[in-house]
Amino acid sequence: MQKYYTLKSENKNTKKMLQLNLPEYSFRIKKQDEKLLIFDSQRKRYVSLTPEEWVRQHFIRFLIEEKGYPAAYLAIEKQLSMNGMKKRCDAILYNRHALPILIIELKAPNVAITQSTFDQVAVYNAKLKVNYFMISNGIEHYCCKTNTETAQYEFFSEIPNYLVFTND
């Protein structure tokens, strides 16, 4: 049975969001022009509160607060130009030399993670050429390393701490 979390905005409006398989965090939420907005501490602004954004806010906080990822090394909704087309990667983790090391793809809780999700990340990776991917819909979480010799993914048993990525 799915559990829901009732959100209350600063002006007392409520909205039910699916409870995620992540720790619960407090967020600043407000209503503006009949839409609920959530404050994104990475982008330093309010953004529309969609189910995917609910996952993004929780997952990024989880990485920073529970797994030790440096907030300054995470870029949110990073635009990529690929073959004249603009794509938007949900998040990218950079190393201390400002080189990308991890692609993070996030989906709404009701969106199943399928092969097409991994294919989407592979398209981003054609440009970024990183060794690691993370994919989550807030319920299921995957982290893997690409094996360049076999063109296969090697899955981690859980989301790793940041230190795993500092050895590459």
C-alpha cells in the first residue's frame, strides 16, 4: 500500500505527495498563482513542485546529507548540446577538477525505471563520458559503473558514499 505525505505551504495550502523510499526532509513550500513551489537550495530559487521535482529534492538532499556528496560539485538540470539538440540532464556530479564523473537521472515515483531510462542516460553519456550513473524514481534506486570492456553495467548494492567516486 502506498503512503502519502501531506505538504503544507507557507500559506496553509496542502498537497499529497507519495512517500518516497528516502529519508523525510523539511522543505520550504509556497503557493504562487495557484501552483505549489518548492525551494531548491542548489539552484537558490523556488521551482514548480511536480512529482519528479519531489524526487529530485529528496534525492539530492539524501546524497548531500546522508552520503557526503559536496553540494558545490552537483549541477542540477544541466543543459547539454548534442547534435544540435538541447537535452537536459537531471543532475551531474563533478570532481574537484570540474570534470563530470556521475550522471543522475530522476523520474517521478509513478514512472517505472526501464531499459529506456538507462538508454536515456547512455545518450547523455555519449557527450559526458562518465563511468557512473544513478537512476531513481524515489522508490527504486540504482547506481552502476559502466564496464567499457563488456559494454555492461556493474550495479552497486546500494547508493554509495561520495568517497567511492574520488578514486577515479
